[in-house]
Amino acid sequence: MITTNDFKTGVTILYEDSIYQVIEFQHVKPGKGGAFVRSKLRDLRSGAVIDKTFNAGIKVEQAMIDKSEMQYLYKNGETHVFMNMESYEQIELHESRLTNEINFLVEGMMITIISYGHEILGIELPDKVIMEVVETAGGAKGNTASNATKEALTNTGLRLSVPLFINEGEKIVVSTATGRYDTRAK
């Protein structure tokens, strides 16, 4: 058990039969009345974000989250297969559990599986991934206007804007947080 005074960004708690991760918190001590903690929590099962105010010092149960490094192997129908590189244990996750992450999964990449007990809550991607451009519109020759972009399609099915000098077959670095082009891969 921890108290609301122990809240820190990233702490996971069990509250009202859900597992939440603290995104933001603020300790408030008004002139009148008791202190309280205003927090923003992410439900790790559904991904929903809620605002919750707790009285200061209230005890909540801390959820012990396990993180294990695994390699993404392949897509098998509507499931995605991951393997622990130490024990060679494989797990499968349905596409519905990987809504946004599907756009960034490249075979062979290392990811982090987040679990609570035997329940898999989701995956954590690296900050940036290297993808191949499989389709892009041709850029106008001589068009050197600043920040001129065109649409591109990657090997994972992600559509994004890239600079005009990026062509089909090139590898690019994409931010998993924003889904935007970062740089050309070396």
C-alpha cells in the first residue's frame, strides 16, 4: 500500500478494480480545508485517461507491473507473435490489443511487454523505429520550398508526410510517439 503523498509520474496503482498509471499529479494545500492530490491517471487495460482527486494521505494499493523484453516475430492472421529471447517462450496478442502500435511493428524489432500477474496489458515501443517507404508520390523537381512534404506509405501500412527528397525503397526513422517522419535512416 502507498499513500497519495507517494504519487510520482509512472507509479501504477490498483483503484476501483482497474490498473492505473499516474501521468500527472499535483499536491494542493488550500488555505481552508484539508490538502488533496489532483491527478491524471491512464487505465492500462483500456488506455482511457481520467482526472481523479484524492484526499491527501489516502492509501491505495500499488500494482506491481512486470516489464519483459521480447522480439516481434510475425503476424499470424489477426494475432501478432512475440518471443522472449532468453526462454524462447512465445506469446500471441490479438490486433485489438495493439491499436496504434500495429503501425510501428517491424519484424525482428525488440519491444517491451507490460503485464500484471498473468494478464498482458500491452506493449511499449522504442522511441523511434526504422521503416521502409514502399509507396510515395513523386516530388516536383526543383521544388525547394521550405518544409515541402508529400505523402508516403511504409512497409507496416503507416501513412505519413515525408520531405520531397524521400523516394520509394528508402529507409526512414519514424517517431512512435507522434507517428511523424524524423530523419533518413543511415
